[in-house]
Amino acid sequence: QVQLVESGGGLVQPGGSLKLSCAASQSLRWFAMGWYRQAPGKQHELVASISGTADFTKYTDSAQGRFTISRNNAGNTLFLQMNSLKPEDTAVYYCNQIVGGAPYYTWGQGTQVTVSS
């Protein structure tokens, strides 16, 4: 079982930026990965994904143009650069490997992102 540890969240004002990191206990190189978020009372939402080779990325409409997903060459760290943050981005953010379009591993503890003035 791979352990996933997210970090980098915090409280930021609208329009601000944060960079999230996800450390995996082993390399997940060559596997598609994604950043999910869960707002209170809602299901996990996939907001950004990246292919195993990092050649392809995909974003939800709300994240497109504001968020950038990336990964390191070793394949054990995933990043999410978030700019122009909005209050509706407030959620707990998680990373996970994507298999068959679904998250594969047990969720980590996530990292809280709060966008508020």
C-alpha cells in the first residue's frame, strides 16, 4: 500500500496563490496521477490530472488557466500550483493515482486550503 502525504495548504486571500505537494512512499512514475478536492458535504472532485509520462494534463473548467499540475522525474512527488484562488476553491485537497478513471489508493490526510478575506 502506497502512502500519500499532502502538504502546502493554508489560509490565503482571494487572488492569492498556493503550491501543494504530494509525497508518495514509492515511485509512481509511469502512472497517471491526480489532485482531488473535497468541500464540506460534497464528494471528492478530480480537479487536475497528469499522465504517467507527464505529457498530458487535464483540468476541470474551474481549474483551467489557474491551476498547474506537475510531477518530478523520480515520480514520487506531485505538485499543484494554484493561482488566482477563489473562495469556492476552499476544500481539503488530496492526491491519488488514477486507475480506470478512479482513485486507486486509500486517501491520505489531505491538506486544507481556505480562501477567505
